[in-house]
Amino acid sequence: MSPDHSCSGIFVKLSIMYIGVFDSGYGGLTILKEFIKRLPQYDYIYLGDNARAPYGTRSFETVYNYTLQAVKKLFELDSQLIILACNTASAKALRAIQQKDLPRLYPNRRVLGVIRPSAEAIGQYTKTGKVGVFATPGTVNSGSYLMEIKKLYPDIEVYQEACPMWVPLVENNEHNGPGADYFVKKNIDNLLSVNSKIDTIILGCTHYPLLLQKITKFLPPEIKIITQGEIVAKSLEDYLNRHPEIETKLSKNQKRIFYTTDIPEDFNEKGGKFLDYIINLEAKKITLV
């Protein structure tokens, strides 16, 4: 996919290798925003499968198939490393892609998720050892946060609350409206009724930071809220430092390219709020098969 350029009559292939960022919709833009803040030198491609969002209520098989299609497309578009900036895709598809598909199809490329970095960081925050997770039904049903945190911190107890209405509220620009109050408060009350000693809560969906104002309104002030953007960006930086065989292949021209499987004009309009309008979005439509 990279263009050829000539110099003194000699053709040289310029290698542009991106960091790919995938989400089922817009939420992964909150992760990309932190990547750009922390690691602005790299070239990024973002792909949102908006036409088939949300993934949170879909089956394991469907999420796996959709995610693998996106991964293949991002590799075709010259991504060297892909971040699944989607908790549902990370929960339902990442392990199969890493273990089954990469060794066979792309042995020299990598796909990472957002759940493991969040689990690794949680030990820095909780004092009571009681942690809550707000996530989509798909992520909750996968048990991924329970398993990852238990492997790293066996003594920490994890309590999950599925929030099926939170992503639609964000996607339909209702997250700041009064209608969001009912659903946010309901899910918070459900979680805290299970264990009153919860002192730390992970927002286990990349859409949820846009509901942070509402969440803060109904949560006791002493409870820490963990958003994933900064944590995942720091983890990516650490990964690249530890894996020069990947890092040295990444191009550093500060390019940002956006694709959506739905209407580009809608993506451009809605996506800006996830990026805090730090980039003028000019997405292109792409088809996944």
C-alpha cells in the first residue's frame, strides 16, 4: 500500500507502517486521543465499525468474526500493530486472534487489547481490595475482567455491573441529557448494593468517559473512577520500549487516517466530541467482509 518514490533515477519504497486502532464505534477515539497526547510522533489509522455497532450484545462468534475482518483490513492498510480499543472485542475476540490467526496469517505483526492494561493498573488504586466494573453485557458475560484481575491480584474481589443503555446514550448524543440520569444512577445503585466497600470502579467501555460527569454526580466522592485512555496509552508506550522489533518498523510522520463502515459525515460530526475536537475529522467509508 505504501507508495514508491524516485531519487536520482532509483526507486525507493517508502515504508509507512501505522498503529491501527479499532473500535465497534466511536468509543475507541477516547483511546486514540490519549495515544496522540502521549505518543504524537507515530502514524495512526482508526477504524470504526459504526454500521454494525454496538458489539456489546452480540455473540462471541459474531464479535470474533467482525473483529477479525477489521484486523485483516487494518493490516492490509499497512498497520504493523493494532490496538483493539474496544472492551467487547478485547474480551470476545483478542485471545483467539492472538493465538490462532496471527501465527498463521501475520506472524510478524501484533494485536493488543485494553482489558489487560486496565487490570494491571488496578492494584495501584484500590485500598479495600473491592473493585467494581461498569461494562457492556458482552464484556461482563465474558468474565474477562474477573479472570485478568484474579491472575494478577488474587486477593482483589471484583464486582461487575452490565450497563446496556450507556453506549446507546452516548452514540445518540443523550449522555448529557436528563434521561441519562435514570440509567446511570440505577447501575451505580445496583453495583454498590452488592458491596458497600467498593472503593475503585473501572469504566470498562471506551464510550463511558463521556458519561463521567453523570457518573461522578451519583457516585460517592471517595470512590475512584478509572478511565482507560491514559492507562492504555502508558501501556502502549511501555510495550514499544520493550519491543524494538515492532517499534522500529513504525513510521513517524504524525499522520492520522480515519475509516468508518457507515456514513463518513455522521462519523465526522459525532467523532469530534470523543477526540475533544483536537483533530478535524475527514473519515472515509470502508467495507469489511
